[in-house]
Amino acid sequence: MIQVYGREDVTCVEGKVVRSGRKEGTVYAFLVDGMLIDTGPKCLEADLIPFYEDNLIDLVTLTHSHEDHTGTASWIQENRNVPIYMHDKGISICAQPCSYPKYRQISWGVRNAFKALPLGDTIQSRSQEWKVIYTPGHADDHISLIHEETGRLFTGDLFLAPKTKVIMNSESIPLIMNSIRMLLSYDFGSIFCSHAGYIQDGKGMMKQKLNYLENLCGEVKNLHQEGLSIAEINKKLFQKKYPIIAVSEGEWDSLHIVTSIISDEKLTIAKR
Ligand SMILES: [Zn+2]
């Protein structure tokens, strides 16, 4: 099911994935000045096709290669003759049929392969120039897009929520923090998050998230210095066991938050 509405000249396409009456998740695609940003998951394709048929799309820019952002890119490639851009590192991933675990195939559908083109430092939509900012941490091929004149920022999956409780084993909290710091050096107001949607006080919320992560890092490092193991720190700081941990067989876990902070600390110490 999708809902379409406008915010600051951006068409927000809010997709809700429901399976056997249970809400699996919300994921957005955005259309701005003829540029489609992300393409939703494959399981929403039947809902998204009428939107693609009713709206003029000149080009597609993908924030990263995850299947809930790239699921209908193959449909667009086959049915609309428009270029699809993404970070260099995501191109070979998307040129292959889906290589992600079963539980994600069940949640989001099975993405088909498609051919993407590499993004440069900027990308031009119909009448606006967007700056492409490399923001790894959630994914190695993750980018954000900013239109500096109007202060609108598309953050892909970098924000999600102010308080991070679980991450994937491929993510890194220190890298996410660096990417947030990088974004905060720009002048922007609102953000468009691929799962939380339009956030008017985007800059304030981003600062809140960075603040939370900085405190968390401090706590993890202190406990580690006191001699606690990664498992013990995880148990102490993250008591709640979210269902996704079991469903994903540990691909998602709060443990990865602790691990990524400690391994970064070791790296910093080794560099001294
Ligand atoms: Zn993602």
C-alpha cells in the first residue's frame, strides 16, 4: 500500500509493507524535480507501477544498494528509458540478482538485477543541482543528496531514528557518526529519511542522534576499560531483545553496535 503527498516541493511516496495483517515496515521513495530518489522494495512494485506511470521521471538516484531501496529499479530500467545512478561500490551488487538472506527476501521481496551508472560529485535534476555526499556507515555504498540553495537533504538510511538500538553486522557506529558530522557541516533544515519520512527539524534530530551515539561510545569505551567483555557490555547497555535479532539469526543485533565501537577504539590505539 502506498500513500503520496507533498512536502517542500518533494513528492513523498510512503510505502507500507504488510504481511498477513502484520506491519513489516515503512519505506519511502521521493520524487523531486523529475529525479526519483530510491525505488522501494520489490514487494511494493504492483503499488508503485501506477505512480511511475502517472509521473514523469527523468532519472533515478539510489542512496544505497539495500533491497528496500532498489527493489523496483529493474522495472524502471525495463519500462522507462532513464538512467539509474548510484555509488560506484553498489553497481556490481545490483548487477547481480539478489544475494541477501532469506528473511530479507521474505520481508522485501526478491530484487532483480539492473545496470546502474556511477554517481559523480553532483547530480543534475531538471532545474536543480544536487551535491552527492558519500556517507558510509550504514552501508559501504551509501550517499546523501543535498540541494544547498533550499537546504533540503535526503539522508537514505543514515538517520532512521535518534536512538539506535540494533544494527546489522555490516554497519559501523563510528563510521555513521563521521558521516553525520560530515552532513552537519552543511546548511540544511529538513531531512527526508527513507524510513522515517519528512522531518522538518532534520538538523536538530541529526544533532540529537550524534549526541546519543557520542554518549553511547563513551559508555562502551569506559566499560571496556573496566575489563568487561563485548558480550557483557551488550548485556548491560541493551537489555531489550528485539524480535529482529532472532528473525535475522543475528544479522541484526545490538552486539554489533558494541563490536564496531570497540574495534574502532583498537584501531585508534594501534595508530598511536
Ligand atoms: Zn539500508
